Amino acid sequence: MFKKVLIANRGEIALRIHRACKEMGISTVAVHSTADSNAMHVRLADESVCIGPPTAADSYLNIPAILSAATVTDADAIHPGYGFLSENANFARIVEEHGIAFIGPSSDLIATMGDKVAAKDAMKRAGVPVVPGSDGAVKTAADAVPIAADIGYPVIVKAASGGGGRGMKVVQRPEDLESAFNMASTEALAGFGDATVYIEKFLGQPRHVEVQVIADGKGNAVHLFERDCSLQRKHQKVLEEAPCPILDEATRQRIGKVCADAAANLGYRSAGTFEFLFENDEFYFIEMNTRVQVEHPVTEMICDIDIVAEMIRIAAGEEMSLRQDDIRINGHAFECRINAEDPETFTPSPGRIVEFHAPGGLGVRVDSALYAGYSIPPYYDSLVAKLIVHGRTRDEALMRLRRALGEMVVSGVSTTIPLHQRLADNPSFIAGDYDIHWLESFVATD
């Protein structure tokens, strides 16, 4: 097992990784920018190293600085968390070339899954259902015309190296295809340095359902069932639940096995997530995330499995302790992403925390690096806390969610707690009757 892990991240995920390491008897190294010198993960880590000024490009994305920090502290492994360098294949490769373990999949698989076209091809070969679309990249708008006609409108033009909604254009009519294609390609080049795009069928009212897997890179893999992540605004997830409230057990077991088998066949190592659009009882693969997900706690709550600890054990070369027959769903869980934003305009609200009170009680978990007196810097993502609740049934978990949201206090800045309170009282959400477009309409009309 590792003696010391460097955590190449910040905020709640850095604290989450630190806690897993300490429970495994592993020392931790926190890296931080000058803006994060008083961050909670820096205070709690066994060692800390400042790696640069506030901007992420000069600190959390600064590969030489992170490697230098790992070298001077004698860290034998690096956990990248999510975001930043977590899905940077070059970073994973360089880490391992320096004789340091990367707690995640191989650089080759990160590269493959980071290219949406290559990922889709790999999934086809692995027997995973995919969205009908182009056979690889589409080079020109003229080439797109017959492909779109064959798929059938509406279609969506998507960046091969994209994410977060950038480089994506929905096309309802043939006469709009050329301009949408050119706009998507231009956005892709500006946002990701790669103008490559492809075309898929645009599904009207799908849900976003993802399957958590853990694999050891030696042909062994398990699934930890699924999460419903359909409540999104501008392609960013807001609230997740597990399991998906509309899946029957046969469908759940079928898609879980498909994903576990695919991970095993790919030689995948570590935790990973297969993301799907689900409509009319059919799954359509959209991407694979080769890292720990923001929403991993809802799966941990229903399966009673520490996903981060499993990632660490696998990276250390230990035999995977999980067996599919031993994994069961226990109850229901919700996760609310609490952002430092205005709950109506969604304008970021950095600033000093005057008061912070985390809710407690049975089945309540708060993943947060906040504390009274802490100043939220304006340079990074606005996520400041995750409220996770668990109950024996969905209804019990929902009642617990309302209670916990009512107890939670974050003053000094605006947060999205009021938005989550409105969601928890909404009849459609209570009934589990929503899709990936529902939240946008709710926010616009609420």
C-alpha cells in the first residue's frame, strides 16, 4: 500500500480524498494556490506545498509544479480528483514515467475515452448501445448533409473533444445544418483546441442515467448500479439520485452487466462511469468519465462502498475486494450540489463565510470544505458543498432531504439552497417525473 498520496485538487474533493487516505493509514500532501492557503484540505493534510498563484493555469493545471511537489515530499502516488488534470492523459503518462502511481486508469484509456468519437467506436466494439450517428468524425458541412438525412432530424452536432455543453448544436431543419456545423466546429477549436465534430440523433425527452463501475485492469470488473443525473442546467448537473426511480430491476441488471463486461474487456483500471441517455426503455451511450464523479456519494450511500478507497487499493496493485454477487442496493439517496451562486440568476457569489452549519442526523452526509471565516475565492468552480441524504425508501430520503436543507446554514454569500428546497417540494420531482430538459423549464417559470 502507498505511504503518501499527493492530492492534485482542491475544495471538497481534496478533503474527500484526504479522509479516505487517513482511514487507510496513508499520509497526505495537499497542493494549493496562493488563494487556497487557508483551505480546509491544506489545514488537515500532513504536508502542503504551494504550487503557484490563484489562476488554475498557473497552479492546479501546472504539471511541472505538481510533479515537483510530489518529488520533494516523496509522494508515491497522486490522486487527481475530478476536473483540472483528472482526465488529462498526458498528465497521467508523465506521472507514471516519473515512477509515481497515478490513481486512475491508464493514460491510453483516458485518451481514448476523452475523444468522443474514439470512445463511441470502442463502446460499439464492446457491445454497449450507442446513440445513432455518424461513423466517426464528420469533416465538412457538405459531408454532414447525407449523414443527417440518414439519421433523421433533429440531430445534434457535437465536439469530439468537448464537454460541458460547448461545441454542441441542435439542428431541427436541414437548412440550419451548415451554420450549426460551422459554429460547433469553431467553438470546439476555441474551447478544446480540436475542431473535430460528429453527428448524433437528438433525443427529445431523455433522462441522463449513468452506471458506476470499478475494475482492476486485470479483467475483473463490477458495477455499482446507476444514478439518475437528469436535473441539469446548461448541461451542468444540479441534483442526482440513486437508484434511477423509473428503472425496473431487469433493466437495471442488464445495463449494469453490459457496462461491467465492457470495462473488463477494455482492461479498464479504477473507478469509471458510463453515461447514457435513456428514452423509451433504451440506453444510448454518450461518454465515459475516467475519474471519480462529483456525484459518487449517492452510489456510496446505497451500496455502502468507499469508491475512493477502492481506487487507491487498485492503483496500489491490490486485488479488488468487490464481487458482483455481494453488491446490493440498500435504500435510496439524493445529492444536492450547493453552489455559491444566486439561486435565481445563478451569478457566482464568492466571498467570506460568516456562518456555516451543516445538517446532521441519521442518513445525512455533507461533503464540504467550508468553515466560518473562510473566504471563497473567485477563481474556481462555485461548488462549495454537497448535501447527501439516504433513506430506506425514496419517500423517506425525500423527507430527510427537506429536513436537512432546512437545517443547513451558509451565510455571507448567496447559495443555491433555496433552489433545492423548491425542487424538493415540486410535484413532478416528488413523482420522479422529469427529463434532462425539465430543470431549465422549471427555473424559467418558477
